[in-house]
Amino acid sequence: MAEFSTSLEKPDSRPAGGLAAAMGRPAAQAPTGRAALSIRNLTKTYASGTQALKGVSLDIAEGDFFALLGPNGAGKTTVIGIVMGLVTKTAGTVSVFGHDIDRDHARARKFIGVVPQELNFNIFEKVMDIVVNQGGYYGIPRKVAIERAEEILHPLGLWEKRWEVSRTLSGGMKRRLMIARALVHRPQFLILDEPTAGVDVELRRGMWDYLRSLRESGTTILLTTHYLEEAEQLCKHAAIINHGEIIASGTIKDILARLKSERVTLDLAAPAAQQAAALLAGYRPVVVDPSTVEVEVDEGRGIGPAVVTLQDNDIPVQMVRPKSGRLEEVFLRLTSGNGGAP
Amino acid sequence: MKILRDTWLIFTRSLSIALRNPIWVLIGLMQPILYLALFGPLLAPLTQLQGFPPGDWTNVFVPGLLLQITIFSAFFAGFGLLAELRSGVLERMRVTPMNRMAMFLGRALRDVVLLFTQSLVLVLLALPFGLRVGLFPLVASMILLGLVGLTMASLSYAAALWLKSEDAMAPFLNMVAVPMLLLSGLLLPMSLGPDWLKWISLVSPLTHAVDAMRSLFAGQFDALTVFRGFAVTGVFLAFSLWVATGAFSRSQA
């Protein structure tokens, strides 16, 4: 499917002014160090008694692309729900660009744009109406909202579809419509909840490009995703939440540095996995099938000597590949209950 | 003012969605039309009974039918909100700085506009049956009907947010609407009933609205009855707005 690559224009092919102009900001804004989102000791206990958050503290700097990662039920949605004002917190404080979401909720909400995971527009409304009405909800005059809709719908490849009822759009277009709608009031802080869930690889890559250009235009982005490769590709900082607590946070690089060893898959040219496993005993091998063996490579050791050992014993290696993404590896180890020691 | 702007925005959005299927507005008229054509003529002999309000049966029956439309349209408007709740449309609005009262007021005003349309069609259809009503009483009746519609729709939206399910909503609304329908004398004037029933009927705010509208339609303007109808409806409306605003503000996990 070539839908995204043909219809989503890259930043350099946008109408005059580009995305930065569409977002009402000068291009290539540098992070200021100001906190876009500041969360302190956030707790949430639902009426059922479930303690969803146990003192979460988090800072996201202005201009950052931040990933909030965690398994299902870890507390990601609760955090986002509280920031958006959909969930009442039990204790703690949340401020968006310095505006407390309790004391100054109207102003705090003006800073936030939300792209939820589920499609949540009226499928019988036209694309233009959905975007323009959303602007109205933020107090933007209709005329201005229409102008902004044009600026946003063009780069998202939806301008030609503006008078079509949204239910006639393809799945990818609906996803882009969600982004367009979230941008019409020019939020400085964009929350993306699983924005690429269920979309194909090509479309996802196209959306990554668009999200990168959004960040370059100065928008702070908070991303939750199950695709850890997505977080690794897009984000500079990340936090991993599990059982309502932040168990790791920092730059993606710092988090990856916690990986003291990595699982690597060796595809052999011949069905000699048993012999290979015997030769690589120091690498904690696991035979996957007669031609495949998995080994664990400790930090600083490298896979090179293992490959040389096999070749010296007439077991040629066809391919060496990581078993999973590195961030995924850290994530799995941190959230699998082994004490958070990767 | 922000609330007026937000209300207008929700009103126009809701109305444009409703008008995509205008046929349903007319289909909603079928029940009162059937009542008018098939049940109304049965009342003609009753006009001679002691206690039956003065005037033609149409002047007694049509105001009741108008309020019946109100119950069966505005009071059941919450079902539409359930669909928006389920699809996340309401949640999308709630993350914006939009005024919470405007979120249901705009929808309720849309319901009132549709109610006006249905009411005017019904009045026109009642003319061949002998209905005669002056312009001022008709306008005053429509205003009262609008206030009742706003009240009913607001309560219905609050109930939708409270119950969050069609399965619970249908029996709940019927549980409230049917006693209101019977006690308010919509179909037959309460003046025909025994004293104990008349006293009980005073509990229903709709009773006073029905009495006021019948007084207006009869052309024998009883100022006290009309004032009471507006006053009770006004208090009921204020209460429903308070309940609905609370429901929209508190609807959080």
C-alpha cells in the first residue's frame, strides 16, 4: 500500500510556511528546558480499590519527544487520562507548561492536543467539519479554524477529502484525521496514545516522518506505544511504568545502557544447532530448531568470537540478528519481574 | 460570552447531524398523529361530561398531545448521547476547555428546535379536526413547551451519563415517563378523575404545564393557571440544568 508515501507530503513539500507555520511557530525551535509536563507524586486508587498509580513523578521538557512505555494495565492510560482531565487523581500534582490542571484547568487544556488510540469522531461528519468544530471547542473563530484546517489537512494528505464523510476514509486516513483534529488549536503539547496501532508498516513510517517534523516545529510530544522500535526511532527520552510505578526513566541511550547482555539469533547454513550449542556453552545457548541457535552476548564481549569459533569448526553462520529490539529487550527484562536488573 | 458561543457551536453541530436524516423527525410524529386521528374523536362525546374543560375536544386534547411528543422525543434524547459516549465523541469534547453546561445545553436546544417542528406540524394537522387557537396563545404555548422540552432533554442527558447503558436507560425512562404521562392528564383531563387522583397529579410538574397550555388553547386565559405553569416549569428547568451540569462535570473515572 503506497497510500501514505503518495498522499502525505514531506515537510519540504508542504504549502508555503510548512508545518512550523501551520503550527504558528518559527521553524526548528530548540528545547528551552522549561517543563511541558510536570507530574509529582501522582497516585490514583479507583473506587474498586485498584491502585493504578503509586506516586508517579515525571518531567517532560519543552520540545522533547518522550515515550511512556509499559505493559497493559501498567498505568499509562491512567496517567494520560489524568493529564487530559478524564480521570480524577487521588493525590499529587500535574501541571502543563506551569498551569496546574486543577486550579487552572481551562488554560492547561489549551496547551494539550490529544490523539487517542480509538477513533472517536462522528463517522457521519465531514472531514472539514470535524477539524473546524474541534477548533471551535477551543474558542477559535470559525474563519480562523477553516484557514488552519487547510494548513493542516494539506500536509496530511486529507485536503482532497475535506468534504467527504469521515466513514468513507481509509483506516490510515482516519488516523491522520485524528492527528489533524488534535492540531487545529495549535497545541504545544501533543499526547499520542498508540497513534500507529493497527496501521501497516509503510503508513507507520510515513507517520513517523510527520511526527518528527511536528517535533522539529517545536511541539512537545508524549507517545505511548506498544511498538518499542517506534519509541527507539522517535524519542529522545522515555520512562517505563509497571504496576503503577516508574521503574526506569532517562534518555533512550541511558535506558539501553542498562542492557548488560543481549540475546542474538544465529542462523546456521547447515542443521548443526546441537554442535553449535556445545561449542558456545559460554554464551548460554538455546537451540531453536536444527539450523538456529540463540546465544546471550554479554556487554563488552561481542558476537565475533562466537562466529569465528563456529566457522573454525566447519559450521558456517548464514546470518546474525538480534532476537528483538534492544529497547524491547530492556523493557521485557524490566517488566518481567526479575527485579529490574537487565 | 463563552457559554453562549460554546452552546451555539454544539447546537449547530448537533442540528446539522440530526438534519442529515430529517425523516426521523416526521416519523416521530406518527404516534401523536395516530392518537389525534384514532383516539381524539372518542373524546367528542365526553365534552358534555361534568368536569370536562370548556371548548372543543381538540383544544383539550392537542395540548396534551404536544406534551406527549415532548416526553417521547426530548425525554428519550439521552439515547443519542449514549452513542456519542460509546464512540468517544463525548470524551473528545471533555478534554477541551469547553463549558460543561454548553455541552448538553446545545444538544437540548437542538431537541427543542426539532420539538417545535413536530409541534407545529401537529397543530396544522389538528386544524381539520376543529382546532382553533389564536396566535398569542399558540406562541405562549410553544414557549412553555420549549421550556418543558429543555427540562426533559437535560434530565435525559443526565440519566444517560449516570446509567451509561441502553439496557438500563429504557426501563428507567419508562419508569419515570409513564407515571408522568398518566398523572399529568395528557390524554384525559384530571378534572374528570376522583379527588385523590387530582391531588396526586399535582406532584407532577407536567400537570401544571398541561393545565397552562389547555388554558391558553381554550382562549379563556386563566392568568393564575398560566403563571403557575410557567413558574413550576421554570423551577423544574433550573433543577434539571443543575443536575445535568453536575453530571457532565463529574462524569470522570
